[in-house]
Amino acid sequence: MLQPDRENVRAGRRATAVSIAAEVRSGVRTALEVVEEALDAAERLDPVLHFLEELDGAGARAAAERLEPTGLLAGVPFLIKGRTPPDSPIVERLLAAGAIAIGRSTRARPGAISQTFGWNGRDYTRNPWDLSRSPGGSTAGGAAAVAAGVVPLASGGDSGGSLRIPAAFCGVVGFKGTYGRIPRPGGRPLGGLTTAGFIGADLDDVILATSIASGPHRLDPTALPHWPVPSVASWPGGGGGVRVAYRSTLGIEPADLAVDRVIRERLARADVVVVDVPLELLPTEDAWSVLSGLDAGRGAEAAAANRAREVRDHNNTALADLFAEVDALVTPTTLTVAHGYDQHEESIVTGDPCWVFNVTGHPAVSVPAGLADGLPVGVQVVAPHGADDVALAVARRIQVALPQPELIRQSAGAPRASS
């Protein structure tokens, strides 16, 4: 008989973290059984997709065997983004909730011109929807593995779209909470761009994982207070309509017509009201570069730092005025669908709608809106500072359920790859 996760794959469904943990806590399945299935999927699919930096089968099995199956994520396998410090609060708290790390996922190659790729030291990470395409980046391997059904969750950090871009390219969920939502091992950097977070196949999984990882930590005592799982399904109350503003682009480059069309058609069918509200943002590129340099310890001249602060302040005010009129702002997550995996030497502009909200620190989530030419289109939902629950509730109304990629459904019965 097929195991539950293999049955889900053949039916075009993914097993969620919430359902896996419930089965492990109830004794329907053991954590070791779940981990073995994840390792099997990783060994079958990584030779094709190249999403692993490292697979830790021995460590994952040992963790599963000693697990007390009581946590909110009991037995849930996940991937840690490559080069994440071992004492990172996001990892520490997932492990404490019973999740089991099966390895580390690929990220962009150091020094790459564009960061929307993954690299395992030998080959570039591929997109499960089309092996000629990139899964995005820099959380490339995590998104590819989640889209392929290997794990339901992958951790990462987002300083310019590193969670949302790969989520959009791979047809899954990527969430960057309000700046400081999840503590970071280095504490609060000078530039303040990066927010730790998750990529997942299911919105509720990402919400739960974010709640578990949230709250101040000894390594980052300035992080925001613990964020309880919100009751997003019923927001807003009173039967009122959800009002959103839509912008097909926030920069100079326009979104591809096919991407724009998919999102407009989805908004027309979703339970939201699209209203026209003015929004004038200052260009973000220079400010982002200055703040990124500060985060990396490179410093900045006073005039450049002051200009970056002015851009941040102006855009925060402009967005506050927008949110006085609407509940959320909706944009394409990326201007294009997934580009070629072999375009890593090109300067690719696709994530412009993302880094605006790293500079300002607003919560932003990417969910699937549909397909264009057979590839996923992501829609980004942004809400006021601290209103993470609003962004997620609006995203729930807009998102569509995509099937697993055909490649993954075909591989469900494939034998384990030889080691």
C-alpha cells in the first residue's frame, strides 16, 4: 500500500506540515516513517533538481528516533537554508517544536551577478515546473524542494525578495513578516533589510511556523513580541468587503503582460474589491544598496545614508496614506515567470516589486495566482506595519491551488536513486 505522502503526490496534493504533525502526535505515523519518506524523495529528486547543499540522513533519522511526539511540528521534515548559522533562532525554535531538519538547501552562488538562482557547488538548481528554468533565489533549493513535495517547509531570510521570488517562481507560499517578526542571530543590523521567514506549500503551515519562530530571543532581544497564530479566515468581520489597491509594477520596468493578466483575472474572481488609490513611491534601488552595505558592515557615506533614510521615510508615509484607504496593496511578486536556470551571468530585473518592502519593513506574502504559459505566477500582498494577519487574510482570498508539477507526479512511483 502507498504511504500517505505518496498517495498525495499521485493525486496532485502535497502533505501539509499541520497534517503530518497531527498524524505523528496521534500515532498514525511515526516521525521516522515521515523522515524516511522525505529522505527517499530527496535522494530521488535531488539528482534532477539539485536543491540540496547537504543531506543529513543520519542526523535526521537519529532526531526522529529520539523525538517525543508532542510538539506543534512533531516529525515535520524541513530544510535549512544554506549558510544559516547553527544557533539561528528560526532553526532552534522549529527543532524545539518537533520539526526535523533533513539537510541544507541551495542558495545563490557567492558573487553571482543575479541572486535569483541556486548553486550546489557543481550545478544550478532547477525549477520542478520546467527543468530549463530557475526556481528563483536566493532561497532556491528550499522553494524547489517544497514545490517538489520533498518537505512542506523550508527556512530562509528575505532582504530583497529571497523568500517571495522563489515562492512565486515555484508556485508555493513565501512570507516575510513585519521587520523583526522573527529574531535573527546577529540581532538588529544597521540597514534593517532582512527578515527571517519560511517558504511552504500551504499558507497555514507558513503561518504556524512563523508564529513558532517569532518573539524576542537572547541573540535578538529587540525582535517583535511573540506573534500568535491569527484567526485570518474570518477577517475582516462584519461582512464588509476587503478593499485592495493593485499596482502592476512599482518601478521603471513593467510586468510582463501575461503576468499582469493572470493577476487581474484572479482579482476579478476573488472576494476583494479593487479600488484606485494614488501611490507615489521614490525609487528604491539606491537606498536598498546603501542599506544592504550597512547590513554587510561595509559602511556608507553620510550623504548616501541620509538619502536612504529619506527614501524609507517618504515611502513609509506614502504607504500609510494608501493603507488609510485600503486594507492591502497587491502587486505581482515578480515581473516575469521563472527565467532560464543558465542565465546566471546576466543582470536580471524581475523582483522589483519585492525589495521596496524590505526597505520599509512592511509584511509581504507571495501566493500562487495561476499559470502563464504553464509556469506559476505569484501575487504579492502587502499590509500595514504589524498587520501581518491582514496580509495573510487577503492572500487567502486571492490564492489559487496549483497542482504539483507534472514531473513530480510522474516521479511518485520512481525507485530511489542509487547513492
